[in-house]
Amino acid sequence: MFFLLRNIARYAAQKLASDPRAREKAAKVARVVVDEARHIARREDKARAAGRALRRAMNKLQGDR
């Protein structure tokens, strides 16, 4: 399983390195992830904050928002 994940990560890194649009998109996604992590870290109930962040991400992927 780890071998498969490592190959997927390597493919993604190569794709990002070769495509300027993909690098730009990855940078935007990284900023969003960092903002969510900061939001979770500031909360007293970190598990609940993480669950809400996951729910927001799932809704966004499903196209609800």
C-alpha cells in the first residue's frame, strides 16, 4: 500500500514541477490547507473543528458550495 501511495505522490510532484498552471493551483490549495490548519489549531475543541473542516471540504467536492 505504501508503495502505491509513494508512486502517486511522486507522479503528482513531477506533474507539478513540469506544469506552471498546476504549480499555481497547488500553491492555492496549499494556502487553503494552511488556513484550515490554523483555524483548527486555534480552537479549543480541535476534533470538532477538524470535523467541520472535513465536512466543508466534502461539500465543496460534491459541489454543494
